[in-house]
Amino acid sequence: MTKIACHRPTMKKILILTAGFGDGHNAAARSLRDAIEFLDENSRAEVLDLFADSYGAFNTLARKTYLGMVQYAPKLWGGIYSMLENPFVEKQLGGFTRLQVMLEKILNETQPDCVVSTYPIYGHVIKKIYRDHERPFRFITVVTDSITISSAWFRAPSDYFCVANEASADVLIKGGITGKQIKALGFPVNPVFADNPDELPLPAGDEPRRVLYIINTGKKKAGKAIDRLLELDNVHLTITAGRDPELRAKLIERTRDFGDRVKVLGWTNQMPELMMSHHLVISKAGGATVQEAIAARCPMIVNQVIPGQEEGNAELITKFNLGAVVERNKEVAEAVELAFEKRATLWNEWRKNLKKISQPDAALRIGELILEAADHDQPGRKAVKLFETAPERVMRAPAHANGGGHPQMLLCDFHIHTNYSDGKLSVPEVVDFYGERGFDCICITDHLADPKRLLGKLSELSNMTLAQEQIGEYFAVIERERQRAWRRYKMLVMTGIEFNKDGYTRKTSAHLLGIDLKLPISAALDIPDIIEQIHRQGALAVASHPHIMKSEWGKNTLYFWENQEQYAPLLDAWEIANRNNIFNDVGLKRLPFMANSDFHKPKHIYSWKTLIHAEKDAEAIKDCIRRNEHVAITLYRDFADASLKQKGHGFESPAGNLPYFQDRLPLRVVNH
């Protein structure tokens, strides 16, 4: 798939609307955004969850209630889902007043060229907004359900309805939608699926049968299912336990005797890579999971079906013979055994059927449709700059991304945590959060604990630090986001690690930042050896919060300070400021310095940062720090957000603050 050659002088503005009820809506929205910006660099796509920003705590409660019903009372949720077919309920779908007010302001002030919805309610709200006049933009609905599709998806008008397959298209045709409006382009999975030239071969002889087990619900019964699977010869398991450190720890202990046959992961960003490298996937019939398995051509065994929208996903598996649907967990091992017996005859049949319907490039194809729709001309449209960083947000004149040109003042933060360790945001969310605020260079530095130390082992099991088996994934994800950050924000993103050497006292504890690493380094090495490995990669070794912290709760790490004679010649810099702490003694000692936020959640952005006068180039920046020249610190303030109420990981604008909408959308950008 090649990029679209675009000579259009103005940017195409695309608004993608989603909601956090179920995994498919957000997954589809993110994939479409990535595909659009890959296809056309002159386009800008924003993903917004207006339910989260309109209803705040109530929306959070509603999401938790939904997830609770799905997990503990699936039949009750099935009954509620079926109510959407009731004509009276359908008439109420446009009645989300607060959401309507917020969406109407966004549409009026930003004037997008195309609006895309991955959640059925938005179509009804837009219908109500434009009930008395013509809609001034193209509207595309991307249906994330398959086969079992609520009429709520297509009872509101849309220029196009994108569906996952022809069976789903038939449902819309029976519901009165014309064939010209329906595009069976596939489910918009991550574009990574489209770049998979090497197909996993048929397992032969004693070769491992690689099985991916995704645990989301039914956690109590998962252990017995895993035991039965490991009774099968040559089955190698990869288990994902999500954000449940207790479950992960129990499974690690339960499978300890099986050695390399079992790998237990927590939360992962690498689901496409996992699916494409396994022969089978076991999971519930979630919309995104089923469609990703189809895109990866990985046969699926469904072990749970939530009544309602997931029934269609399970039917898709059985109708096209893409795997198996079992009613009880104890039947999972039997289905796996059956798939691989007789030289994997059944598995091979499933794989052939998957090849017939798999559309791994669906996000790119739908992206092309959206870009084509966005090309329409509307008379009298204002030339509004959409989704660009507001100038008043930035604390200095905007820098130019010269890639090796003249020196300029660069705003930097070299100490940032994501949800790979104890941060709140994912790597993509961090990139967008800093990029929207005009930063020039950031380094993501998640914790990596020394596995030889007791505190290090406990931290990893509690998901407070990077797991050893996630380090390769961590580097790969940051590299992917590094490219996107430069393409979208002209912001440099470096890969880093905060090496935790935690002792039982503050004087025996040290945290070391490795900044701009190219390869992983073992945290089990002694500190001088880690520093040597950092320098071999051309990276920086920096003492993190080396003195007593007075404004933050937490354990002090004074080992470097207590051993300055040994480490001052080895370290490239010392943090003179960490978040709200100033370490005057670092300045008095005239040590090379930098200032960082030690970012874990959005409010930490309001903290000390580093200013560097250099070319916007990683080597030039590191050279300034090593020489301790052209380096300054600043207390960051986000002027556009100063009067806004902080909420979640985004910022909500007051209802009457219209100028704010003119500069950027103040809403929660979805990147989970």
C-alpha cells in the first residue's frame, strides 16, 4: 500500500468519534487514525471520546457497570442490548444533551471535512443537530459489530456504512440501506497486520504448536484450562493476563515447572505481533479480538460469548469455519488437540478459510475512502486550522524542525513513565500529550528493576516496572511511536530506561537514567557496568533524583550522592530538578545538570523541564548535555490550560470557552 500523493495546500481535517464501551470501538478508531496519517501526511485525524468528556464520572461509572455486567451477568447485558431494537428506545438515542452541545460546538468551530463514527449513538446525535439544515461535512459510519448488528447502527443517516464482511452487508441491506452506501472493506485493524509477508508455517513433527491464550473474563477457571492445555504434547503457551498483577503472579507460579513451554505476559502493546506468530488464539468473542485473529490468519477457539453483539462474532467463526466455539473451558484443550491431530488437518482447513476472507489492510482501504470523502468542497467554509498546537500553549517561540540546521531553543523532558511500568498513559498517549504541547524532545524512561534484588522482584510482579519479557516489545513500540511523533509533531522521541537499584535504605538505593538507548541493557549488571553499556551505545547516563526530595512522597535514592567521588567522573549529568524538587546542592557542586518532570500522570507536566539551545538533532542535544553548555531549566506552565479543569488524562474546556475550541480540541484523545 503506497501513500497518496497529495498537493493540496490545506490540511484535510477528519474527526473520528468513539466510546469506551467494549474494545472494538476504540481499536477501530485508533487504527483509522494511524492509517489516514500514513496515507496522507497533509491530513490530520483526531480520535475523541465525547462520552468521557461530556459525562465525566457518570461515564466512568457506566463503563464499569457495562464491564461488570459483561463479566458477571452476561445474560442481563444481552437483554439490555436487545432493547436497542425497540422503536421507543431508538428515538431516545439522540437525546444525549450534554454530548450534543459539546459536539455541535466542535463541529461549528473546527469545520471538519469528514466525520467518522465507530459508535452507533453519534449518528443519531448528528441527525438531531442537523435536523433543520444540511450537514456541511461527509459522515461515515464504521460498524464494529459483525452479523449480529443492532439497527441503532444504521437507523441514522450516513454517507457510507463500512462493514467487516458481506454477511454484515446483507444485514444492512435487509434493514433498508442501499448497496451503494455499504462498503464491505473489512474491520479496521492495526495497519501492522497489513505488513506481514512471512506466514507462520504449518507445524510439523515435534515442532512447537504455539498457542496464544488471552485471558479477559473467566479468570478463576483459566488455571484449570491452562493445566489441561499443558498436558498436550508440543503445545507451547503464551498467556496474557492483562492489567492484573495478582493473576499474572499466580500463573507464573502455577506454570513454573514447564520452563520454556510457557510465557506469562501482563498487559501488552504487541497483540498484532503475537497473533501473527502463533498457530492458535484462545479468547472470548470480542469484536476486535476476532477481527484481529482473522487479519492475522490465526485460527481462533472462542471460550466465551457475551450475549448481544458478540453472538455475531462467534457466528462468524462457525459460519466460515475459521476455528471453534466451545461452551466450557474444559473443552478448550480438546479443541486444540483436535486441531493439530492427523498432521494438523483441521488447523490447515481453518487457515485456508481465513485466507479467503482476511482483509488485513482494511484500515488503509477505509482510510482511502475517508480521504476521498474529505475532498468534497463546501462553499463558504472558513479556513480554520484544526488540531494544531495552539501557539499560546508554548512557552517560547515555535521551533523549526530543521534536522541539522541552525540552533534553536528546545523544550525537553528526559524522564517520563508510561503504563509499561507505573505511569498512567500508554506510549502513544504520552507522545500525543507532549506533542500537542509543543515539546521538541522527550525520552520515555520506564522502570527496569534489578531482578537479583528482592524489591526488584516484587516490583516486577506488581507491574510497577518493566517485565523482562516485555523489554523487546518496549523498544519496538517506542521506535514505532518515534516515527509517528516526528511525522505528526516534528518532536524527537528517545528510548530510555530508569534502572532501579533499590536497597533497604535510601543511602543504598540508586536510580539511573539511560537516555537514548538503542538496545536493552540488563538491570542485573552492577551500576558501573550499566553505565559502561549506556556509553557504548552513545547514550547518556544520568543520576535520577539524587538528593533528598521534599515535595514528593516516596523513597529517597541517595547512593550516587553518597558516592560522588566514584560516580561523578562516570555520569553525564545529574537531575538538578525533579518534578517540583530543586536540588541546590547539585548546582553548588557545579555538576552537569538537567531538569525533568518524572512524569507519571498528566498533572506532572506542570514541573521543571530542560531547555537546550541546539539543533533539533538527538546527537546535538546529547552533546550539549555532556559538555554542560547551552543548558537551562524552566518551570513549565501550559497557558491555554491554566484555567481549565483537569480531568482524566485530558482537559475539559468550560462550556463557554469558545476561543479554546478554535485553537485545539480540548478533549480526551483515545490511544489506549
